[in-house]
Amino acid sequence: MTRWTNEDELTAFLAAHTSGIIFKHSTRCPISAAALQELEAFEREEPRAAAFLVLVIESRPLSDAISGKLGIPHASPQALLVRDGAVAWHANHWEISKEALSKAWRGHAAAVNDA
């Protein structure tokens, strides 16, 4: 998992038209801590999936930029599967599980293979 700290990283990612999961995490929230554990479990299962960590308290301008550029209202925790510069799937709070992330990623991989 790569930690992002500024908007330039988001801009470069979106301009590259690649795919990955952006995870917005609050270091003060137990629900967010549980969701982070789910993301880490997902990463062990899908090591080729790119994941990007945004600490929302520490990097508020970046968190706001993600919401603005991707058109998804802010939540924390929040997982956003981005494909070709647009959100293909997202989940908030207790919706974030290893199983949900895996299902979204597998659906994404199938869509890429069909394209």
C-alpha cells in the first residue's frame, strides 16, 4: 500500500488512466481501523492490486480533492476502486470488507479483460 500525502499524487494517478483502490482512513476511528485490516487482508489475497492510503485528518486537502475530482461525497473510512480515471465501485464504513473488495476487484479485472 502506498501512502499519498498531496494532490499531485492523485492527479498523476488519474492522468495515467490506471486502476487502483484509494482508501481514505481516519487514524481516530475504530471503524476505520477495522476497514484498514480488511484492506490489508485483501492485499494479501490480491498482491497485484494497487492500493493507496490517504490519512484524512493529516491530509485533509487531498481527501477533499479526491471527493471533488471523483464526484463521491467524503466518508471515512471509504474505499474507491478507480478505473481509467473514474470510480467503478465504492464502499463506506462497515461495507468495506475483504470479500467486498475482492468481488469489486474481480469484477474490475473481468471488465478489463473483456475490453
